[in-house]
Amino acid sequence: MSGDLFGDATPPAPPAAPACPSCAQWEQDRTSGAYAVGCADCKARGIARSPAAWRAVKGITDVDVRASIVDSFGEDNYREGRRLVWTWINKLKGKGA
């Protein structure tokens, strides 16, 4: 045993910068209203900022936010869309990703 606890392990890489210019703009200015067509994170961020998401977070109803996710991501991609929307809800609430 060499005494090196981690051996040749390399430290984790820092988080990658967003590929989307609108997402990168949001990272710099959290009040940015920029959204890019075709960006899944932009779609999810838009849904996360909607009244439908507010109603879901407050436990009033999740019907509208589900419909928004299906409209934006499709029924086949609902689970991924839902995951992205809730990730953005947490980011917007300041809870990270």
C-alpha cells in the first residue's frame, strides 16, 4: 500500500458550460427571458416558470403542467421532459440541479 488513498483517480471535471446560448445567458443573468427554439432545457425552463408549474409545486393540480410537458416533449418523451422541468424548478428555486 502506497499510502495514496485515491491512487491514480482524477478529480471530477467541472460542470460543462451550457451548449445553448440562451441557457448560457440565463447562467449569467437569472432574469434573462431568452429561449432558443429546439433547446430541451429552454423548453423545460419555460414550463418551469409557468403558472402551470406553480400550481403543480403548490399541490393544486398537475394536469396543466403534464399537458405542457406532453405538448413540448411528446408523449414518448414525457419522462425526460418531466425530469428536465423539475430540474429547472429546483434551479429556479435556488436548490441547484
